[in-house]
Amino acid sequence: MSEYAIEMLHITKRFPGIIANDDVTLQLRKGEIHALLGENGAGKSTLMSVLFGLYQAEEGEIRKDGKVVHITSPNVANDLGIGMVHQHFKLVECFTVLDNIILGVETTKGPFLEKSEARKKVMALSEKYGLQVDPDAKIEDITVGMQQRTEILKMLYRDNEILIFDEPTAVLTPQEIEELMAIMKNLAAEGKSILFISHKLNEILEVSDRCSVLRKGKYIGTVNTKDSTAESLSAMMVGRNVNFHVEKQPCHPGDTVLSVRHMSVASKAHKKMAVNDVSLDVRAGEIVCIAGIDGNGQTEFVYGLSGLEPLAGGTISLNGKDITKASIRQKSVGGMSHIPEDRHKHGLVLDYSLEDNIILQNYFEPRFTKHGFLRRKAIREHAEKLIEQYDVRSGQGPITTARSMSGGNQQKAIVAREIDREPELLIAVQPTRGLDVGAIEYIHKQIVAQRDAGKAVLLVSLELDEVMDVSDRILVMYEGEIVGEFDPKTTTVEELGLYMAGAKRKEM
């Protein structure tokens, strides 16, 4: 009997213009948590998609329990006991949690769905693994953390023995990440084998037994996590030493760029206001960070600012000009840039090319348009410049479809587009979500460079390390209100945590 649950031997997978996996070997032991680490576009998700049957490799073989298997589709993978939680969840938004979990393996009685047994099994699994969910809630109404629990229950419901987690913590709060880590350890203790893709070195060090590293599609090596450090893993991943600390000079704030007074935004989920009577200023040459646990009104606050949601009350002014009722384009042309929280929903048109996505905000400018027609040569040159400057990796350069790019490279394209417009105010929501350490280092430098160039930056982040490292001033949001203002030089993560959890508040 083989000691390995899964062996992927000499896997090669090609796409137009790129070798995503170049002779990669990965061996997963039974009952272990095996991390897969690599830069954005290193081929991690592609390798897992080959294992899950979404792609077919041109070369190499896959063995399960020592026997060669041919995984031609996700259904074959499920039959072999392989399940996958994708980076961008595969859930039907208008279905309930229970319907999503049983989708594809439904029990029927005649022409009718038989859900009572399924409900019992789902509730038993959620109890056993600490994955509390409301089976009758619709996916569109629940948090991302809850959606992820639904995905995990989907795998467990199918009795999968090999579980693949693709960037599972990219969209979670610190508390949800801790819960997920505990769940993964429980699953491994039960004898399940876990493959865990992540960019977050501290998580890999905390939860995994071994770690395999990919770089630019090639296999670099496998190490025992207990013998590794964040520095040694990051050097393997990017081929150089990475600076984990953001280098920046003290800030010298100038005039007020953004002024928000008594802003309120209605909630779609309940009768309370999602944002309740919030006032704040962001000045030129400073980075103000809104910190908080996900779901406390940060998303709605940014939607209200950028024009994605109407205000229930209050005013917004940019450089002294009232923009409360301005359209999204008027705000954009007036000097506001927005790196959105959800890159697929609000950041990109996925079926457009990379170059068309890069000019989404300014295609109507004379340099890109003449007599109502797009100037393709100018657009391509502009896209090529940003692709090189921001190291956006794509198989076919400017003509690559945005959908076919890795999540991290999609994010880099959005950051490049928004910063290149040289805004007066940069709103950056989770700007480094799903990025590797090398890319995070670069994006942080770009944000600080915007500040040093006299721009105002409003950062919204769930990553406390990022909050403490990048910001000049921290505002904590809890239940739609600002409950404290802090100087990152004099506060601690623990103190911020108390305010984020609602245990303390300052009179503002």
C-alpha cells in the first residue's frame, strides 16, 4: 500500500503562450496538510485544477493510493473522493445553503427532492466540524466566510477524503481564519489528506506539515514546515529575499482632500443602517486606514463614497467640491480612484482583454479615442507599459482575456489601472488580497509612493499587519460607526482587536 494518498508525477500543462506547469511532481501523504506555495501565476491553481479534472495535463500521470487514475472531469474526481474549495466560490447565489451543498448528488422521491435526510446529514457535519451555517439562508445574503463554510460542507457531504483548498483565507477575517485553521487540523486528524494553496507564510507555518514550492511553473522543492521560516520560504518562492516591513518616512499631511459628514447608508440585510452617521477627513499626503472585522459597514461605506450605493444621509466633498450626488464617472474624472473589494464584480469585465480592462476608466480620453473610435495602437502601448511596470503576468500579454489570468495578476492589473490615473484620492479596499509576498511588497511601495506624491489614500483592510504597517492613521469601524482613532506608532494589535470586536469604544 502506498504511503501517498495522491501522487502527481511530472505534470506538464500548457496554455496559449505559456507553460503553466512544467514537469511538476507533488506527493501528498495520507492524513497530512500539504501546503502549495508560489507567486501569482506560478501555476498552483492550474495544478490543482488538473487534479480536480477541470484541466487535462499534456504530460505526466496521477496516482491515487499507488494506482494510476485518469481524472477527466470534476465528477470523476468526486467519485475518487477528491473535493475542492475554489478561490472564487462555485455557488449558485439564488439557491439556499442546503441546495448548494446537495447540488449534483440530490436524493429524490419520484419527481420530488427529498431534503430531510440531507438536512440531518448537513447539520450533523456542521456540528461535528464546527461549521455553523443556516441551511435555509440564500447564498447572496450570507457573508463570504459563511459561503466558504458552505463550500467545505459540500466536500464533506460527498465524503471526500482528499480536500483541496485554493487560497481559502484570501477573503476571510482574522477570526474566521483561526476557525478555518482549527477545522483543517480536525479534518487531518480524522485521516483526511489536505492540499492547501496559500500566499500567507504565517498560515503555512502554522497549519501545514510539509510545503512544496512552485516558481514560474517549475517545481522548486518540498520542505518540512517545522524546519522552515517565513524568510526561507519567501526566498524559495520569489528567488530573492523579501522585505516584510514597509519602508516609509513620517507623513506630512496637507489640505483636506476627502471630507465626509454624517454619512449613512441603508443595509440590504436588515433594518438597521449599515453605515450610521460617519464623519471623517483624509488629507493630502496621508494614508488613513479603516480597520474592522468584515461585515461592519466598511463595504457599504466605500460603496457610498464611490457611488455604488445611494446615501441615506450625509455629504461627501472632494477638494472642497460637493460630490454627494455626483455620478460614478464624475467622481472618477474628478480625481477619485477605487481599487474594489470584489475584483470580479466591480473591478474587471472578465471577458474583455487585459488592455481593454486597463482603459475602462478613461477610454473616452482623446489619447485613446478619435471621432468615436478607439485608438488601438495607443491603447496597446499604454497597456504594455503598465503590464511591464506592475509585472502583470499573462499568457498573451495585452490581448489575454482577464478571466484566464490568475487572481493575483487580475488584482495587479486593477491596481496598475487605478494608480496610473494619478488620482487626488485613492480608495484601496483589500488591495493585496490574494497576492504573494513579492507582489504585496511592491503594491505597498506604490501606495506609499502615492502618499509621498501628496495624494490622499483611504485604505480599507482586514489584515492587521497591513493596517499597522502601511497606515499613518487608523479608524476602527464597528457596526457601521467609527469607534476609535489610533496612531499605529502608539497602539497595539490587541488594543485594535478590542475596538474591532466592540468591547471598547472612544467618544469621537
